[in-house]
Amino acid sequence: MKFGKSICVLNVGGTRYAFTREVIRDFPLRRVSRLHACATEKEVLELCDDYDRDRNEFFFDRHAQAFVFIMLYVRSGKLRFVPGVCELSFYTEMLYWGLESAHLDSCCQKRLDDRMSDIGLDSLSEGDIWVSADESQSPEESVPRTALTGRARWLEMMRKTFEEPSSSLAAQLLASVSVIFVIVSMIMLCASTLPDWDTAKRNTVEEHRIVEAVCIGWFTAECIVRFLVAKDKWEFLRRPLNIIDVIAITPYYVTMAMARAGMPGAGLGVAGVILRVLRMMRVFWLMKLARHFLGLQTLGLTLRRCYREMVMLMVFVCVAMAIYSSLAQLLEHGLDLGTQNHDYASIPAAAWWVIISMTTVGYGDVYPVTIGGRVLGGMCVVSGIVLLALPITFIYHSFVQCYHELKVRSARYARSLSAEMLQ
């Protein structure tokens, strides 16, 4: 709309904020920035509660203190809960102004997820939020709704369909088809290692080629489409799951190229070994299931957040392995007391016994025979249990937290999908 003055006033719960028209146009809060695109006063009143044309003042009957903290987020980029205000009440204010839970700091985001889990997700209905589902976008989707028209809206819809399996019914159907292709590919891979597979393959070679080509064609088309609709192409190439997709698809085309070059057999020296390795790399297709199953997503997120604990666990194990393997080699072989145990002839050989003892596996292929070695073995087992238990406690709590966060996010998608189906 054509503003009467160069200064626009936002009146939120009695607190007034003055901004220029340029600031309003580029304002980080979607509800405020959309005011600049309004052509009539009726459109303005769809975004605010009242409008004074003479003073160019927009009235919002919202929580004034909550908006103060939201303005702090606009200035500093950090969004935290208002002390003494219910988390759900502040969350409704966030959604009203166009923010999502992902904008919160991690500590506050966990508080919100815990609160919503305690009362049940259905308690926070669309009517309580007073914001349409179209406005509940992720932080990456800060583009105003009015700008997502034509080709941009189509690309956004395609991106959600391929990247977020729970975002719509079409996305769920696409994910189901992808899972079926992964299962078929894994069955083919496992069957190819059976002794009778070569005979069966010679009898039905054309059928096997068709099945494999269809699976690869699906995975290739899916990867290409996801790349084309991605917002940030470089970020797309850096994601681990996308790298795994490329690693899983590439061997088929390399194999076909080698076959066309006259190297299709498995017994052609180095070329045959490379060919067999490339075929086995198809097992990485299983990692595609991480997009569709909450458990695998939880595992990946836990490993990413707990890499320090994982490194600490490896350091504990390596230090203990160095100490115990040295002592075991000395007691079992190095002292030369007439009862040399050749299984402990070197420290690396003793390290194998240490690792299977610390993890309480105990294959029984290597074991001490001297009294000192057996005492050392008991100490190795007990210390291994303690060392492994210390960092695993932190990893376990992180796994529970990650599972809870992803479960809440999945429930939100399911609720939006239910609303879409009802419409």
C-alpha cells in the first residue's frame, strides 16, 4: 500500500515501535514485512488488528513483553523464552510473527519439546496459534508468502516432496516407492552371493539386468531431481546422505563402462577386484533408509552431536590397549620363563586379546596361560567395563534427547498431513 508517511509505527500491546518504510519492507518477521506488500486497507487488517491511516500506525493486540524478546532476536539473532511466561504461550507468539521452534536456542527448544510432549501435541491447535499452516515455515523459508508464486512455489513443493517424507501424502507415497526399490536392490545384492546365483543368472540374465537397471534409474532420477530443486546446490552436495547416494549409484555406471571396455569378468586381475568392490558398494543404498526411518535418523544425529564423547571413548580404549597389550606380551612371552605363549609373541598380537577382553566378547582363540597373565586378564575385563560405561552414559542421554526431538518433529508433520487430507 502507499504509506502516508515515511515512518511506520507498530503498536504491540501498547508499546510503540517506529520504523522507516524500507525497514518494514525487509523486516525479518514475515507478518511485519508483508505489510509493505498490502495493496488495500482490507489486506492490512488481515495482518494486524487495527490501522490508523492518519498516524500510519498498525495495532497488534499481542503480548508486549514477548515481542520485546522477539525484537531482541531480530537485533542479535538469539531467541530465548521470556522468564515467567508459559513456553506454549510464547510459542504461539512466535508463530504469529512468523517464527518457528527452530529459531529458538537449543536449550529453549528442548524446553518447548518437553512441554509439548507433556501436554500432548494436539493441545496446541491451529485455533490457539491463530496462524495458518502456510505461515509455519522453517527458518530457511523466510521468503514472504506473496513472493512464492509460479515457478518458486512449484520448486518449493517439489523440494518438500523429495526432502521431507512426512510433509504430504505425495511425499509419503514417494518415500514408500523409494523404500521398495532399496529393498529390492538389497535382495538382489544378497542373492548375487549365493552359490547357485551364477547358474540362475545365466538362465534369466535379461530379467536381472532389467531389475537392476530400473532400480538404478529410479535412484539416479531421484538424486537428480533433488539436486535440481535444492535451494543451495553446494549445501546439497555437502550433505552426508547425498554423498552416500552418489557413492551408491556411481558403481553401476563404472561397471557398465568397464563392461563396454571389454572387462566384464570377475577374474581379470586388478580390474576384476575393482569390479567386485564396486558391486559391493551398493550396500550403501541401505543408508537411504535414513530419510524414511526415525531410528536411523536418531542414530545419525546422536553420532553427530556426540563426536567428542566418541573420540573420548576411542582414546580410553587405545590407552588401555597400549598398556595391557604391553604387559600381556611381557608376562606371556617376554619374560622367557619356560611357558612362552606364542599367541602373545608381539604387542599387536596381544592388542587383539585386549580389545576382545575389554569389550567382554572373549572369542577364546587367544587366552593367557600364566598366573600373571590371568590376573592381568581379570583386571583388563573389569577396567574395560568401567571405561566403556563412562562415556556411553552421555551418548545414551543424547540418543534419548535426539529421539525425542525427532519424534516431536515427526508428530508435527503428521498433524499437518492430517489437516491436508481433511481439506
